[in-house]
Amino acid sequence: MRANNNQAGFYMLETLLSIMIFFTACLTLFPIQHQLMIEKKLIREEEKATYFLSVKMHEALLGKSSLGSEIYEDIISSPLTLTITRSNSLIEGCVSWNNVKQSETTTCQYAIQQ
């Protein structure tokens, strides 16, 4: 009879330990997974904004784009502000937006007009 009690206690302890390991793994891995998804979205937004800026800078070099500031709503998940200025032979293009982490991000590119 005692052997059965000891064996049952061992199985309960084993089950409890297994459940603790499972929940510890979940509570460790889920926040890491969430942070990785945020960082991936941050990189994707920056890539899209930089590509959009390079296209607009190319248009500005060809004279097809207007100078000044414009807001674009459909490029990334938040409004994107494009500013193109010209001084002498230098063209400066900048895009600004609020990223996934709700901080303002600005990327600029420069070109020499010939």
C-alpha cells in the first residue's frame, strides 16, 4: 500500500514540475516573440519609407516632383510626411513618421542635381 502512495506522490510531483516548466517556458518565450514581431514591423516600415523617399528623390531629380511638404496616408500604417527642399545644386528629401514604438523617426537622403 505504501509503495502505491509513494508512486502516486511521485507522479503528482512529476506532473507539477512539468506544468511549472511549461508555464515558465511560455512566460519567457511569448514576450520575446512579441518583441521580435514589433522589431520586424519597425524594420519593414523603415524599408518602405526609405524606398518611397528614394522614388520621390528620383522624381525630384528628374523635375517630376514638387518641392515642399506632403503627407501620405497609404504608404505605411501611420501618416508619412515627405519634405523635399532644394538649395543651389543640392536636393534634400526627408520622410518623418511615428513608428510602431510611437517615437518619431526621420530618414533623409541627399542628391546633387546636375
